[in-house]
Amino acid sequence: MAGHSKWANIQHRKGRQDAKRSKAFTKAAKEIIIAAKGGGDPAGNARLRAAIAAAKAVNLPKDRIENAIKKGTGELAGGDIAEVMYEGYGPGGVALLIEAATDNRNRTVAEVRHLLNKGGGSMGEAGCVGWMFDRKGVVTVDKDKISEEQIMELGLEAGAEDVIDQDTTWEVRAALADFEAVRSAFEEAGIEIASAEMAMIPQNTIEVDAQVGQKLLNLVDMLEDNDDVQNVWANFDLSDEAMAELA
């Protein structure tokens, strides 16, 4: 989900984050198709390695992973999917990045603009907020699965850049080139992973109150329910008090 800050845990607890297995599969396969356009060998394609790692984290079957790669390289039909990143603003002036994978750009941009307007946001020009985010590989582990000392040692030794305390989870961030190694390190150690994905991490966040936060969560839900939308990233955070109101 969006943001990778404390409020993302609300989404997780309420079952909003990739709640539908089929939708998670579709998103993972689309990302592999797009990544494979840059080359079908994961060894030479960091983004493809990251996409495969994320697909494995949601248990996408091996044959579907292989077929998605072939679609991306053109070996199989069905790879006519374009990646589009929309930029805009949500309630409270929060920056939004909306990542889509579509076979019809005109349809998707119209739907995204409609949803933004409906949710109290607005579409922005290309480049208006993208500079505020960095693409990273993110592995999330529930705190009851591993201690702080263990996750720091395991994550950093595998090449992670940072380990973030996110209330009920640990968030391990890595460069895309190191994402698969970090994910594999946890898997080989027998540590259950809550999620593994590529994320657009905000360089800085702005704090919003519960009222604005709820509007933002509702807007993100609407956007993520769209079949073409892969991910929504935002740069807002909620105080502990605001979190309590929404929990």
C-alpha cells in the first residue's frame, strides 16, 4: 500500500492491503510483464528480480511467473501493457503517485482523474511530485516473528539500507539490486515475510489529522480498487492520537 509510514498498518489490520488474492496475482503478473520488457533474464535485470520476489511473496504460481516473463519479452501474446505513473494531490495537499499498468491509456487516465476529483484530490502535471519519492525494495516482517537485534543483523548483512520500526512491523528497505538477496535471506532463515514489494518511498512526510487521514485512506481505497492501478504512494503520516481515532 501507499506511504510506508505508521498509517499503512491501519490498512494491513483492516485487511485492505491486497485483500483480494486474485487482484494481488494480477498486479504481480503485470509488474513482471512490464519489468521483463527490459530483459527476460533476472540476473541482468534488477527490476525483474524485484518483481519476481514480490510475486513469490504473494504466492504467484511458478508457471504464471514464467508466462508473465515470456509475455514481457514477446515470446507469448498478452504483453501489450504500458506502465504509466500519474502524479497528483490528495486532501490536505498530500502528494500522490499512482502507478498503473494498462492496455488503454485514455481509459485509465480518465478513470484516475475521476477518482481523484471524487475523493477530494486533483491530477497534477508530470514531475510535480515524483521527485519527492525514491524507488526501493521493501520487505515487511511482523514484529512477533523476529527481534530487533535479529532483523537488524539479518537485513543489514544481506545488503539492506535501513530497518524502520513501523509500530507492529519491521520494514526493511533495500536498493532494487539488493532486494532479492534481502528477501532470500529472510526466507532461508525461516522468517515469515508479511510482504515483499517495490515501493516509492517518500523522502519526507507531512502529518495530517484524523479527518484528513480518513479522506486520504478512502481515496487510496477507491484508486486501488481500479483494475488498472497497481499501487498508490503518498507522503503523509498520522500522529499517534490520529491513529487511535482511526484504529
